[in-house]
Amino acid sequence: MKNKSLVSINDYTKDEIIRILDLAESFERQPRQDILKDKVIASLFFEPSTRTRLSFESAAQQLGASVIGFSSAATSSVQKGETLKDTILTVSNYSDLIVMRHSVDGSARWASEVSPVPIINAGDGANQHPTQCLLDLYSIRKTQGTLDNLDIMFVGDLKYGRTVHSLTMALCHFNTRFHLVSPVELKLPSAVKQHIKSAKLQYEQYTELSEVIPKADILYMTRIQRERFPDPIEYEKVKNSYNLTLSMLENARPNLKVLHPLPRVNEINTDVDSSPMAYYFQQAQNGVYVRQALMAAILGRV
């Protein structure tokens, strides 16, 4: 894994995924180390982010690394017309590893092909979000004690939801049963469902939320993403499709955990926050340990 970019979750084998999760466990026990004190991490966020950007920066700083970069394309030379290639080639002169988020599908792959230093994809359009996938896997394993033979329920924007795309592909390694809840307009793309079929696993599609909750070990909520819709009218049709409330969890399995990549809008009522089944804020915290594991592995320090 040393010097290997992470663009898609499919870039990592099942064994490599498990290695990152195991390393993350060790970093959770001891998050403050100086193993990257001679390294510089570039954080290039062409698209807004709170959790991903700050958790990467926190992870790097707790390992002793220096962090450079920008949090908006508006503060970079992109505003002057600089190409992505030129930005990557320039920033690679100043850093040992680049963490990048971009609004265009496939941008991270392109960056990894021109960059002389490793690239970690922190989200490229509606395509993939592999580091979110890894922290989701870590959260699932931590709460369920396993990744195998679980019923995983995805709810909301399954068409544009890059977190769902990456996590679905990764869970195909673990004999998962998928329950896909979305408006008809926002079903999981056929290309992602093909991964499930190729793994000879089962999936069911639904439009109603309540009927599926008793079947799930993990309830993975997502927001309907206004910024991904090419037509604002289509967004208005589906924006309030689902709202999870505390009363809807009454018949849930006792081991159920509610995950969400965040930010939430109105798809999880705040009364759910007090439930022991709510795990989305702990899930965000787990991102620090997973991203520490990734950076340390890619930079050859573990």
C-alpha cells in the first residue's frame, strides 16, 4: 500500500481494507503519535466540506504532519483559469501526499495519473468517497462485531450518493444483504447494482421506509443532495421523501445502529439523537482514526 493512491474503494483488496480497519483500531487506542512529523499533507478541497476536511487535518496533525492547502476553489488559482493538472503538479512539489475533493466525477483518477505523489480521493462528484466508506466499515464492525452476514439498509439519495456507491461495493466482500430505500427517481445506479449481482448477493428495493426498519442491522440514512440535481424542479419533488423519527425505531432489532455520512438536513429527526441506536456522531469521530491509518500506510510508516 506504500505510495499507492486511493481513488476508488475497488483499488483496495478485501485484505487491504481489513488491514486499514485493524490499523485504525490501534490509532483509536493511541491517536497522538509523531510518525509523520517529517511529512507535509496537502488538503485540496475544490468543493465544500466540514467533516472530511477537518478530520483529515486533525488526523495529520495528531501524527505530527504539517498541513497545507485550501478549503474552497474560490481561494485557489482555479479562479484564474489554472487547470487541475497544473494545480496537482504544482502542489506535489510542496507535499508528500495530496488529499483532494472535487465536484467532477473522475477528477481524482485523473489527478492520480498525473501526480508524482499519492492521491487520496476525498470525494469526486457523485462518483466515489472511499475514505468515508472505510470509516463506515469501521463503524459497522465496531458496533456489530463483524462485517459478515449483515442486513444493511440504505435510505435516501442512492443515485447521486457517492458514500452509498463506495460502501455498497466494499460490502460485497462480506456476504451482505442489501435493502435499498429511495424514491423511484433516486434508485441505486445499475452499475453499482451490478457489483451486488456479480458477488451473487441479494438486494431488495423499496420506496417506503418504515416497513424495512425491522429487517436491518444497520440503517444508513443519506440526505437528498440539492447540489447534485441538474434540474431544481426534480429536487423539489423528492427533497422531503424520508424523515426518520424515534418512534419508527420501536420495532427495530436491538443491535441496530443508525449511520449517516452527514450533514443531515431533515432526514433524521433530532429526537433520534437521544437513542442508543444513533451512531452518526461517533461515526464522524471514527473518521480521524481511519484517515490516520490510511495516511500512515500510504506514507510507509506502519
